[in-house]
Amino acid sequence: MHFVDAKGILTTSGGGCGMNVYRGCSHGCIYCDSRSTCYQFKHPFEDIEVKQNAPELLLKALRSKRKKCMIGTGSMCDPYLHIEKDLEITRRCLEIIEEYGFGVAIQTKSDLILRDIDLLDRINRKTKAVVQITLTTYDDVLCGILEPNVCNTKRRIEVLEEMEKRGIPTVVWLTPILPFINDSEENIRAILDECVRVKVRGVISFGMGLTLREGDREYFYSKLDEHFPGLKERYIRQYGYAYEVASPDSPRLMKLFRRVCSENDILYEPDKCFSYLHEFPERHEQISLFDM
């Protein structure tokens, strides 16, 4: 890892703000879009760039904002990388968000987020905290291949359960679904059954497939050669160099996805899911008489 002083920390989109305190990743997911050359990494992807002044920048930004909003993090880089255990930059940012009465929508694959469940609980009681977890395969052996350096699916489901116990709303990212690897009805149904059981608020899917572009594609194909011999050639024959790589079973799987979510009052249309993530509630923490 290496440390930098960032010039800014918040970006504005969809009525909320986003931030990333790290660049690069140590989770090793074989399909990671953030490896794409369009993001112009000037350092090796596994050499994590740490924005060491992120808490100070966030403090300054939130002090000057007139209107409260949701602060999103995790869209480009997981806020709970292995180094976060010692650096605690994400935790310090959550403390600032809680202190200034903003909401947070945080996305991760790591169970390290449970370390901060106390903060997330406090934020959710004051305003709103939404925890987003990525689930791609119910098979933990396959999970160890696709996402080798982060906790497995069963553990992530336990994270969702713990959040539900605290009343912290959750959203699952059911993506990517890799053609000929995890695009089975058995896999999709098993994940959705768990989403129903742990009462997630929404499930985000853009279709059963993945996207591939320069940088990401080459790394993904090298991992296909390593773990699924012959599959790279099948991808090339079927998809060429397409950006959108849809499962041949996508229509049937999406029908199953929509039906299960609809029957269980789970948000599933991407626009509605994002509206929920960006919506900042106009409510305030009620102070108990016993706290006065």
C-alpha cells in the first residue's frame, strides 16, 4: 500500500454524495470491473492507494454542507479492505458522518463491517444507514475461486442477519453472474431464498451476466485459464470482445428473480433500489426521557 493526500473526497450524484477512501483492492475477485484501464490506475491494482487525509476532507465537506444527504461508499473500492482493520479510515469517516447527522449507504463483501455495527446502528437511529452486500454464488467452494481473499457467501449472509437484528436495512447486489459458471437456477434460487429469509430491503441485478472491458477482460480470461480450462475459448467464440456478456439463460433467470422479489415485497427494479439508497429521511433521533 502507499499513502496519498487527496484533493477532495466527495462526489455528487443521484441526490447524494459518494466517496472512496481507497483505490485498488486486495480481495482478488476474478471479474472486478475496477481493473479496467478506463479508470487510469497509475499503480498496480493490489498496491492499495490510501487517501490518508480522507477523514479531514470529509469533516470539512460535511461542515460546509447546508443540506443533509446520504453518503455512499464502496461503489469503486471496498471500504473494508484488509488494511482497514489497522488503519480504521472507514471507521473514522463513519464517526464523522454520525456526528454531523448524515446518512450512509455502504457497500462491501467483507465481514469486517461488523466491527462498525455500533456506529451503523447509531447512524440508522438518527437518520438512515443501509448496508449493501454482494452475493454471487451460494457455493462456498466456487466463491473461494471467484472471490478468493474475502469472506465467503455464508459469512456474508450472517452479516445480513446481524444487520437485520439491529433494524439496519440491507440491499444485496446479485452481480455479476458469470455465464457457464454461476448462472444456474439452483444458484440464483438459493441466494434469493436467503435474501427472503434475512429480510433484505432490495436486490440489485442488471441482468444475469457481467461486463468486460480492457484490463478487466484480460485478467478475467487469465483466471478462466487457471481455474476453468477451455472456458476462455468458449467466451471468445460466443461473445467476442463484447462489453455486455449475458448468460444464455438470462431471460429465464431474470423472470425467476423478479417473481421471487415481487412475491416477497423486495425492491428489485434498479431505479427504485437506487432511489431508496439515495433517499435521505427527514427524521431525527428521538431522545428518551431517561437520557435527559
